[in-house]
Amino acid sequence: MKFLKQFVPHRLTSLLLALAVAAVPAVHAAPQASKHPKKTAAAKKAGSKKAATKASKSKGAKTAKAKPAPVRRGVDYVGEQVNFGEWSAVQAFTAEMVAKHGFDRAWLDGVIRQVHFVDSAVQLVKPAPPGKPKNWQAVRELFIEPVRVNGGVRFWDENADALARAEQRYGVPADIIVGIIGVETVYGRNTGRFRVLDTLTTLAFAYPETPNRAARMTFFRSELENALVLARHANFDPLTLTGSFAGAVGMPQFMPGSILAHAVDFDGNGAVDLLGSSADAIGSVANFLANHGWQRSDTGPLAYPVDVSPAQAWKVFINQGLEAKFRQEDLLAAGVLSRGQLPPGALFGLVDLQNGAEPTEYWLATGNFFAITKYNRSYFYAMSVIELGRAVQAARTALANR
């Protein structure tokens, strides 16, 4: 997928990336759907209100000139053909797109008519069933494994120059960038086989019944808006854009809004290509982290293992937001005991990594640790990125020393 450079400046204002799931993401492959799916309850409920009239065709629609966004894999699911255009909430959305961005109504209605409801996306965003405890070690085994480690060595070797340039420009070490791309897509192997417009429309207007349903629908509605704006700016057919079940795109799995805000043309060819250009993916990941608080001056560990006292006065520091804001002396006074030397004057957050029936691990996390959580709001995710990058770096060093 290539985006014209004029619409993706090298440095853009920060836009907080909220991903579709809070836990560590699974591989974004689409489950095989039935060729003749039944209409789901969510689709029936959301589509119950129909419009009295339909928009007339416009001579200004120019869909024939839109080019497809290059994709590496075909869509491998069968979505349900529903008339999203008759849903009152979708009509309100298209009216807003016309008023806010000047879209041609007839063209937009034509695009919406081709969008499919994807029940598998609805199922995949549902929260895990209650009762199953979180287990960091189990998650670690999924990501710190030979395929990702060996693939990371190859990716690093093939892109050493781009990684070095990214570190020099943005201050983000190569192992962190490699860790993110490895966790997200196994270095571009699993970028997703869903049409982004299908999944974003489905989740924007038929999100499953959950406590955070309203907030998630607002988020996906915003990302649907961003996807359409992005496609128009870069002049590609929005229906050809593919990604994960949550609408994330390319090697780094950027949501459309993050492409607009943080993607960079790092190979200098005049366009941003997060699917086909490893350099662009590398530079964009580094730029995202820099825009979300990464400090190049903090070159030490991103997290320090600690022990906690049985008195449990330290519990007041748990779940206090994704930022490093507590002084060492306050943590120490509450019974948080570092196993090593901490950098003087540094602030930390207390992180708990639950291990199922085994003892929970506790860590003091730095500001750069929490910068990674802006990519995916999960302690497990950030630690997976850190440990995968560390494992890849160690394996690469071992090979070089043979």
C-alpha cells in the first residue's frame, strides 16, 4: 500500500493509538467463515432502522480512477451481504463525511453498498471468558520462540542500515523496533486478510454487547473515517485495503489514523508503504514511539525486577495508569525492593505480570516501557516486545561470534 508523500509529512502531530484489544494480539489471520452465513443478531439489531429514501447518483463520482492498494494475500473469508446504507447510524456517518470532508454522497453510498458484515471480526473482539487467569509465562512462550527469533535475526540483518538510521534519528533502539514488528506480524508474514472497510464498518456499527461497547464503536467509527480519508488522499480504492480483524494495516499494524499521524517515507522513494517497505515500517514504528514519549537519553533497562513485602502497602501503586510517575523512595517505603541498582532520580510505575497459579512477577517500569504500551495498552505486550528484541539481539550476536 503506497501513500503519496504529500499527504504523509515526515513529522506529524501525535495521535494516540488505541488498538482493538488490550491483551497481547493474536496472529491476525481470518477464521474461515461459512459460505452461507445466517444473519447474526447484531446485524439484525443494528440494521433495524431503514431510511425512507436513497441518495441519488452523482456524475461527480470517480471510482474508476481509483487504484487498488497493493496487497500480498487475498481475502479468505466470506462476509455477509447486508445493506449498511439503510442503517440510520451509517446514514448519519455518511452525511457527516460529506459535510466534514466534502465526500461525494453518491460515491460514498456506492462504497458502503459493497461493504460486508464480518461476524468473525465481531467474535474476535469479544473479551475472553471469565475465570481463566492471566499467565505471562504462557504469553511469553507464544512470542519468544524460534520462528520469531530466527526471523528477527534475518530481518535485522537485511535492514541493519534502516534500523541504525531510525535509532540515530528517533532514538529508538533496533531491538525494540524489531521486537514490535516481530510481535505484530512476524516481520510482515501475518499482516491480515480482512478488508479493512468490512471490519471497521462492522465494528463501528455492530460491536458486540460489552461494557465498553459505546467507546469501542466510537473508536472504530473514527478509524473508518480515517480509512476513507486516507484512501482519498492517496487515491486508492478503499475496498482493496486489507489488514487485521480490527482494521490494522501492514508490517507494524498501524490503524488508519496512525498511518495519517505517524507513518513516514523512510526509504525516500516519495511514498509510504507499510506492506512492502521494511524501511518505511521501521521508520514509522520509531516515529510512533518518539511521538508517544520515548526518551533517547534513557539508555538503561526498560524495566527492573523487584520483590514486594508481605505487608502489601505497595498495592496502592498497582494499576495507576500507563506512566512512570512514582519516586523510588515512595516505592521503597511501601515495600518495593529492587534486586539491583536503580538510576538515581528516575520515576517508575509498578507493573504486575500475573503467572496463573504461579507467583506474580513485579517490575519497576520506566517511561520508555510505557511508551511501548501506547502501541498496545498491555503490560504483557510491552514485555513481549522487550524480551523478543533482546532474544533476537542475543541470537544475532551469538552468530556473529561463531
